[in-house]
Amino acid sequence: MRGLRRLLSALFLLGAATPAVAEDVVTGLSQSRVGITVNFDGSEIMVFGAVARDAPAPDGPLDVIVTIEGPSGPVTVRRKERVFGIWVNTDAVEVTSAPVYYAVASTRPLEEILSATDDLRHRITLPQMVRTIGVVHQADDTALFTEALMRLRTQSGAFSRDDGGVQLEREVLIRADVLLPANLTEGIFRTRVFLLREGRVIAEEEQLIDVHKEGLERFLHRLALDQPLIYGILSLALAIAAGWLASAAFNRFRS
């Protein structure tokens, strides 16, 4: 009896000492630089990767979330109301941190694979990415302003969510195609890939995308920032020339 107890104790200690299967993720991007030119109409980024393990995969489903986040900055959301027949701004809420672009894709709906604790820790879903901190004017329904901001940016294509947009082959190969819209803002875009089991993030990797203006777009942008007077004079001259050419073409057409 004593020998059986010693054997059971040894098996228990051996099981406790056996390390869990470690899983990691290695990722890459189809392109890490995006140039904005005059005829830029958007770009598609392919995020790919592989799951690395030191032992066979454990039981249970493995899920993946891919996010692409643009530069963040403050945004003031205003509410308009009709006062004496005129639409005027009334309440306003200042969102101190909101990305200009945010896309999230996953193997399954986020509600099924991501716990609220890990969402708060890693800021994955849209509500966690948009933080309402200060209130410019008194507003009791601050959450409505945040929802309005997310709704408007989703309609414009700046925010997107794609449940099922990540392909996971044999729980090893990862692929997600994310479309960057035409109205991109210059800056560093951050791509994150998360591995999840039972609602918990078990691995994460980050890649960066450099979005910048090129060619004539970059020249005009730098001119407007560095030499605003010259930029204004050139814009005025171009507008006058365009108006004169349009008038001349119209008069010639009439004759």
C-alpha cells in the first residue's frame, strides 16, 4: 500500500513537472512600405505567418486575430441639434486616442474567441482602441459619442472588422488579406498577430508598415508645410489659369 502511494506521488510530481506545449507565431508582410502617389487608389496587404511549436499541438481550437492600426490622435465629436430652425453644435466629447485607420480580422467572431480581460490588456476590439477621456462640454451620454465616431469611420472605410477573414491551415499556416483605403494618412501603421486558446492570448508578434507620400504628392505636401506662402501663391495662380482656360474653351465652343 505504501509502495502504491509512493508511485502515485511520483507520477503526480512528474506530471506537474512536465512543461506545457509552447506555441509562438512568426509573421511577415507582403510589403512593409506603401507609397501614396497622385493616382493612389488603395493597397492590399497580405499578412502571413506560421505557428511554431516545440511539441504536438494541444487539444482544443487555435484561433488567430490580425489587426492593422494607423497613427492615433485626438478627435472631437460634436452633436448637432436644431435650435430655432438652425442646426448648431451643442454637446461635444473629446476622444483623446483614436486611430485614423483600424482593421481587425479573425478566424472566428471575436466574441467567441477573445476574453474581456485579454481584450482590455491588448486593446484588440474597436471599443478598446477608441478611448473617451475628456469631455469638452457636459454630456451625460458620452458612450453615444464614441459609438457615433466608430459608426462614421466604419462607413468611410477607416474602421473595419472581418470575422472569418483569417485563414488558418492545419493550425500552422496563417494568411489574412487587408485592404488599405485610398484616403490613407502618412505615418507608421502597426500590424499585430495574436494566437489564442480558450479566450486567452498565448503569443503575439508585431510588424510595422511605413506609409508615406511619393512624387508630386510628397512635393506639394512638403511645400505646403515648409513654404505655405509660396504654396498659396502657386495654388492661386493655378486656379486663375484653370479658370481662364475653361473660359477660353467655353467661348470657343460657343463660337
